[in-house]
Amino acid sequence: MLASDPAFYRDLLLHIRDGVYFVDRERKILFWNEGAARLTGYSEQEVVGRFCQDNILGHMDGCGNPVCGQHCPLSDAITDGKGHEAALFLRHKLGHRVPVLVRVEPIRDKDGNIEGAVEIFSDNTAQTEAARRTEELSRMAFLDHLTQLPNRRFLEMALQIALAEYQVHHSPFAVLVADVDHFKDINDRFGHAFGDRVLKEIGARLVRSLRPSDVVGRWGGDEFVAIVHNIGDDQLRSLTERCVALVGRTEIGGRQDGAAAISISIGAARVRVDEDPLAVFARADQLVYASKAAGRGRATTE
């Protein structure tokens, strides 16, 4: 019978596709199969007899932290007698990182005493790449591709959250709307690629003008929106004037037909009690038109 032939099981373990290795209580490697050699680049002769804590494979977690010294699944299984599973990265013999799913179980003798542990690890590249792509798609769904700032979808969500916090905690916030002055003329004169440069530069300037706690993004077209938290009337006025001034110092050139002097018009409104997100945004947007009517390149606040 197969069960009476230990060589059969050893041969089976030796040739399965997943990496398999055994260690004793001191974490000395006693067995190393072909799957382990294939996934790591290290042959049985290079590994058997060495210790796990020699850090041959340089296991790391997803944040790049080494796990051999602490939180080692093998060591934990030997200590607590439980199975452990982790998504880690090992260092291939050639130097590159390989994502692996690690599963560890303690090995016991006939009396139940722990003699060591077995680790089975498999290539986790497909799952890791799928997770990375999912995260990237999620990030892209809230990102304006041109300016690399939050997009309208994200800003609408941030505005809803700010309003909910205001209703519960009464934390004051304001909505700032900025519109590029004469942007159509800039596009017509210099071209759309140049206009894209203008939008990216204005976005960067607004980020530098605002505070780390504020959220600024591209609402669409040549319009930017910021949600500024915990701000009073005087602070809001000072903040909007700073944005106008910093953008107003921007001059983008590099073309034979001249340079474009850039300016923005801003409207900013603080949230009111029992107001919905659209209402506070609409008030700020109307104040942008007041800034443009007053000569552009300026800010109007309530």
C-alpha cells in the first residue's frame, strides 16, 4: 500500500510545484523540494543544513519590513503550535523579489510534542498583480489624469463628508472655487497642449498655497475646487488672496509668439446651518462671477 511506503511521500513532496521545506525546532532546514528551488533559485545543496534565521530568502512583508527576526511564521508555529499564513516577498537568488503566499504548520511527534515546522509557499504573482491593478483602478477613479489631483467625484465625496462632520461636530469649513481667467483665449492662442501645462501649473500652485489639511482638486475644465477646514472669515480671505497672488505670479512661456500671464478668479463661501453640498458650492461659484465682473485675478468671499 502507498501509506506504508515513506519514499512515496518524500518523492511526492519533492516534485510538487509549490515550495516545501521542513525545519527542526532550531529552524535548521532539513528538507528542500524542487518547487522551492524553482521559486527561489537556491538548490537543495545550497540550503539544506543552513538555518532559517540565516535569512537566505530575506522574507519581507508588503511594507518592506523584514519578518525573519520577528513575526516569522515558522518561528511562531513552533512557539504557539498553531498554523500561520502570510502574503510575503522573498528574495530570489538572482536578487529580485518574488511575491509568495506562505502557509506554515507545526510538526509533532507521536506524543504531540513539536519537533519543527513545515512551510509551503506558492507564487503569488498573479494575486499580487491583481490586487495592485485593483488598487490602481480605484486610485484612478478618484484622480484627475492631467493634474494628478483629486477629481470631481472625489471632491463631491469629500464635500459630503465635510458637511456630515459639520452637522455633528460643528467644525466650520468653506468651499473655494477657482476659475482660470481667459482660458479659452489661452487655448486658442497657444494650443491645447499649452493649456494643459497651464492647468497642471495652476493645480500645483494651489496645492502649495493651501494648508495640508485642505483638499484641492480639479472640478472639470478650467475649474478647481478646494475644501478648507476649520477656518474663520479673516483666515479664508487671507487664504484666497494668497492663492490668487501665487497663481498670478505664474508666467508660462517657451514659445516664439510670447508668454502667457496666468491669473485666476476665486469665490469662497463658508458652510451654513442646514445647507446641502450643492448649495454651498453654488454660492461659492456665484462669487467667482463676482470676481470676474470686478476685473478678474481676484478673490471674493462672503
